[in-house]
Amino acid sequence: MPASLRFLIAAKRCEVTELEKLAQTSPLIRATAAWVHELQRERGLSNLYLAAAVTHNNTNSAHSQRLAEHITRSQAVADQVLQCFEQIRLSAQDNPLTAPSALPGHGARLFNRMADVLQGLAALPYLRQKVATRAWPITQATQAYSRLIAALLSVVFEAADSATDPDASRLLVALFHFMQGKEWAGQERATGAALLSAGRADAVLQQRLLHLIESQERSFQMFHEFASPSLQTLAHTSQDTHQRAELERLRRIICTPPAGQPLSTSLSSTWFDTCSQRLDQMKAVEERLTLDLLNMCRDKTETAQHDLQDWENLLSDPAAHLTTPSPVREPSRYFEDSAPPTGDGLTAPEHQALQGRPLIELVREQSQRLTAMAAELDTIRASLNERKLIERAKGLLMAHRQLNEDQAHKLLRQTAMSQNRRLVDVAEAVLSMAHVLPRT
Amino acid sequence: MPASLRFLIAAKRCEVTELEKLAQTSPLIRATAAWVHELQRERGLSNLYLAAAVTHNNTNSAHSQRLAEHITRSQAVADQVLQCFEQIRLSAQDNPLTAPSALPGHGARLFNRMADVLQGLAALPYLRQKVATRAWPITQATQAYSRLIAALLSVVFEAADSATDPDASRLLVALFHFMQGKEWAGQERATGAALLSAGRADAVLQQRLLHLIESQERSFQMFHEFASPSLQTLAHTSQDTHQRAELERLRRIICTPPAGQPLSTSLSSTWFDTCSQRLDQMKAVEERLTLDLLNMCRDKTETAQHDLQDWENLLSDPAAHLTTPSPVREPSRYFEDSAPPTGDGLTAPEHQALQGRPLIELVREQSQRLTAMAAELDTIRASLNERKLIERAKGLLMAHRQLNEDQAHKLLRQTAMSQNRRLVDVAEAVLSMAHVLPRT
């Protein structure tokens, strides 16, 4: 039996392994999305609780109880995430080579992100205590919750950036953009709540609100680019048009008054409820996305395992590839490169019987399929580049200007706003000037 | 002991694993480069043998013997490559998860390329017989050898495209471009030999020669961009200036006469010897490159294993990270994001003692280092994009216009030459027009 068949099968086996890894990661992604939602809710309830203290209204203890109840629930979801983390870590430890290293440093980056999340989880009681004792203002509490949520989003980002199957990659990229959009919506709720609880228009917070609205739209646009039609429909129909109009009315009321003008604190609960309903509706889409991912990974893994079995059967049938193509024909075909490929490279060869087909065709088809997959993956991942560029520009500013992450981000954002340019364009400009920045 | 430390270590372990995989691949790369050189030589000797038949000169049996001797030697080198292939395949089979899958589909693509090489090896006796019996003209024999050499170059390309360590990636990219340049030089020798043995200027072959000279220069320029200064010096000093001048003189003599004009067949052996000396000198650089790679991978793996040990020692010293940073300090720092990073993210933390440092700093440093590495890898790999774009454009033309690979390549090349544009620009234009191409 020709040696090349063994390598053809080894290649197939790699594909199966990649899918199995993806199937192992998808429950983690689902749990992560669920925890993000709980944290967003906790951030919202904390805001209400802190705002109630500011306005001295008497719903205070009710807020306090809602928050306490929610924290218990949130903790249970966090435990699920921890279990998934631990499962992946242990499987990597038992055999260091099973680390989900589907991308350059992917395994390393994913575990690093997990370490970051765990530190956030360990720091969460500290944050909750600052909220409970009202030691922190709304904005600081919001920022702290957002920091942990960003850490969780990074886990989803790494998974999206490293999936090696184009369909799964597409779904993960859609999910990431959707979650990112939802998080901007969550921060919008918090920023609006802070403005309303302060009771007067503030130019910085209003600017921030407009920036969050814009970022949201951009993220959802990316989601639409990669989501399946049925997901797009779900995202569309899950939006209540009445609520949508109400949101836009409230946005206008909050964003348009000049700085210093009073804002009606009585709008607080309407704003909070409208935003919260919207976030809950988004959660339904998020759940569908993560469920689709789970099912897709399971189905694809099963199919790939069956395919692999078909290929491996060729090994036990040595005659299959020695009889059909004449021994003279194969070598000449190798040098001729004569056969134009069939299809787009993404379909064959699973739909055709393997038995009796010249090996040279099978190798060529596999090669075309893998090349087409790599090209498709490159295209899908390109949509993640924006975030990478922004992260890199931030890192550069942090190193060269001795800023912390938050300061670096603010500098980029303010530059973008004052020059009326997109954040990513400013990031690119910073990176292209790397060599002229002073080293401190 | 904090859970995040375990994940920090899991991330480190992934890095070590990636380096170990690289160390496993580097002997394969070295053997592959050696075999490519032997095949280039065999192609050259076959050309001499076939040309001698055309010109009826009496060095025929001498050529025949030189060729036969060389084939024996070439086969021994091929066996080494096979052993390396088999070793990697077996280690992947014993444990499917050890497949060198450092990149999207990398494992799959690498094995697919190996399968292709093995088919070429199986077809080699057929090719040699066609040469021995003079059943094929020089150009056809040249093309057949070039096909197998291209398959071997693809193996090096996949390795260069998937290395996850920036230093190794840089070296592999330099090696790939150097090998590609050397292969263009080898094809230049063959094309010049075909022209001289025909005894008259031929516009198509002359154009081809000019194209090969240009491609060579481009490849070597890429090599210089990524090679270390000492490698650049070696590449420079290994070139004999006298021989360089002689080559340019011969190029002029061959390329400038108008089509149909006689070329002096007596220049054949001067041309062949000058080109061959040059290829042999390049071989020295190639060998240094692959040796550097071997040593670097071994050293880096050892260092990383030691580092990992240091980290793992922290696990057995639970006090280290519970005493030093006060328990209150850590959580507040998590939300503060206060510490600006030190250095460029690529140096720390190996140079500092790990003991007693706050975990939060270690996680942050690891994150910055991994991000900086990913950014550097992206930049290095960008130099491989040209080839990918050309391959994809070829694939597209093959699928849409029912061409074989060679025809697709010729179409691209001719378009580039007639429009005086670079091949990669034509490829990009083809890809950007994908949606308007008819589906056959």
C-alpha cells in the first residue's frame, strides 16, 4: 500500500483532532456567555443600588435584596465556567500535547486569559464589598465590573481567533461581535444610569454614551456579516419595535442637553428597565448562538470521525489503490498536473466513494480543500483584526508613555473623537509611528 | 495557592510544547533542504545528459555515469527525508493529539504536503527512465524535477508559516525565501541550458529567463530582510565576485539576441559550471540556516523547559504568593490596571525572580509578552502572503476556467509580463474579481 495514503490519513486525523478540540471548547464558550450576562446584570443592579443611595430614595433595601439574590445566582454560573476551565486545563496537563494549541500561541493565550479571569473572580468579593458599603461611586463600580467582563470576552475572542473550521470560525466570530455589541449596550445602560442619577448633563459622559451607541452599531453590523440568515432573523424579531423607539427617545433626552443642564432623575427606572429588557432579549440570541455552536461542533466531529473511518478502511484494503489506476498512469499524472479541480475545493471528496480512486486525485483534492479552508479562515478572521490593532496600539502607548491600560484607551478614544476618526484608524496611525515614539 | 497560578503555568506549558514540536520539525527541514539540493543537481545533470544527446557530442557516456552516480547519492538523502516524515507521522498516530497542529490546519496541511512529496518520490523512477531513454525533451524533464522540488519547498513553507516562536519563524522565513531564490537560480540554469543546447535565441525562453532572474532577486531580498547579520554576511562572502561578473556576462549573451539568432552551443558547459558553482555556494548558506534552526530550537526548548520548572516550583511553595502581596492589594490592583508595563513585552519576566512577585503582575506580563509575540509573528508571516495570494489566484483560475495548475500559472505570469505588473498584483486582481468570473 502506498506510503502517501498513510500521510493522507494523518492529515485527515489532524482535521478530526482540531474539531474535537473545538467541541471541547464550545461548552466553555456557552458558560462564559452565560456568566457575562449575569455580570452585566449584577453591574446594572449595583448601579441601581448605588444610585438609590445618591438620590436617598426608599427603594434602597429592595435594591439591596435584589442584588444579594442575584449575586448568589451569578456565583452558580461562575462555578460552571470554572469547571470548564479546569477540565480543559487538566486535559492539557495530563498530556501536555493535548493543549488546545490550534493557533500560534493559542493554547498559551487562552490559558493566560483564563488566569486573568480567575484573578477577577478572586477579586470579585472585594468589588462587591465596595459596592455594598458604597465605598465606590457608580462609575468606579461600573468600570470594575466591565474589567472582568472584558476578561471573559477575551476568552471568546481567543476561541474565535483560533478555530480551524471555517463554519465554526464564522459562528464564533458572529458570537464574539454580538457579545461585544451587547457589552457596549450594557455599558450604555450604566453610563446613562450614572448621568440620570447625577441629575445633570455632563459632556464627557454624554460623549461616552454616543461613542458606546456607535460602537454597538458597528459590532452588530459585524455580527450580521457573519451570522446565518436564521440567526439574523432571530436577532431582528427578538427586538421589540416599541421598546426600540422608547430607547431612542431616552437616548435623545439624555444626550442632547448642554452640559450642566438638569436631567430628570425620575427617568432612571424607565431607562434602566428599557435597557435591561433589551439586554435580556439579546441574551436569547446569544444562547441560540452558543447552542448552535455546541451542536455544530458535535455534528462536525461525528461526521469527520466517520470520514476518517472510511479513509482508514482503505488501509485494510490494499488492493483498492493498486489495481484501479494503472501503475504507469499515476507517476505520469504526478508530473502532468493535468486534472483541473472540480468544485470550489470545499465540497469534495467526502461526497464521492473513496474506493478505487487514484490516490493522486485524493491528495490533490485534499490539498485544494485545505487551501480553500485556510483562505476562508483568513477572510473571516480579518474581522477580528480591528480589535488586535487597537490592543497593540494600547500596548505601545503603555510601554512608551508609561500609561496604564485605561489611560492608553482613553488617549486613543479622545484622539479619535477630537479628529472625528475611527478608533481603529487612530490605532493604525499609532502603530505606524512606533519608531518615532520616545522610549521612556 | 491561587488557581490562576495553575493557568499561568498551563499557558507556559503550551509555549514549551510548541517549541518541542518545532524542535521535532527542524531535522525534517534540514533533510528536506539537502534533498532539494540533490534534486536540483540531478535536474542539472539530466539536462547535460539530454543536451549531449542533442548535440551528439561524445561526452555522452561520461554524463550518463555522472548522472547514475548522483542518483545513488540522491536516493540516500531522500531516505533521510522519508525517515523524518515517518517519525513525525508515527508520533502523531500514537497519540493523535501530538500532531504538529500549530496553525489552522497546519498539521493537516503539512501531512498533505508530505503525501504529495511521497507520490513524487514514487514517480521519480518513471521520470528517471524517461530521461535515461531520452523519451522526454529537456524542458519536460526540467519541469518534472521542478514539480517535485516545488512539493518539497511547500513542506518548508508550511513549517515557516506555522512556527509560533518569532525567532524561529524569522529563521524559517529567511530559509524559505533563500531556498525559493536558489530554486529560481536552479531553473535559470536549466532554462539557459535549454536555450544554449537548442543553439538559437527563443523569445519565450528568454522571457522566462528574465522572469527567473527577477524572481530570484526578489526572493533573496526577502531573505535579507529576515536573515541575521551574520547570515547576510555569509550569503555575501560566499559569492565569488569574478563568478558573479561571469554570470552576468553569460546572461547578457543569452538574453539579448533577437529570436531566431544563433547562440553559441560551446558556451553550454561554461554556463552550466558557472551556475552550478553558484548553487553549490548557496548550499553552504542553506546548510548554515538549517543548522542555526536546529541549534536555536534545541536551545530555546531547553531554556523554556527550565523556565517552566521555575514556574512549577512556585506551585510547591504555596507561601510565595500568599505572603508578599497583601491580600487586599491584589484585588484592588486587578480593577485598577495601574501598573504600566516594563520594556517591550518581549523580555520580562524570565529575567526576574518569580518568587514573591504578585501573581497579577506575572499574568499581565505573560499577556503582554504573548500579545507582542503574536504581533511580531503576524509581521513576519506577512512576507509569506505573496505566495499564498498567488496560490489562491491559481486555484481560482483552475476552478473557474478549467485549467491545470501549470496553465493557470502561465496565464498569471503572461498577464503580469504583458501588463508590466508584479505577479502578486495580478493575483490580487484575480482574487478581487472572483465574483465576476464565470463558473464552468
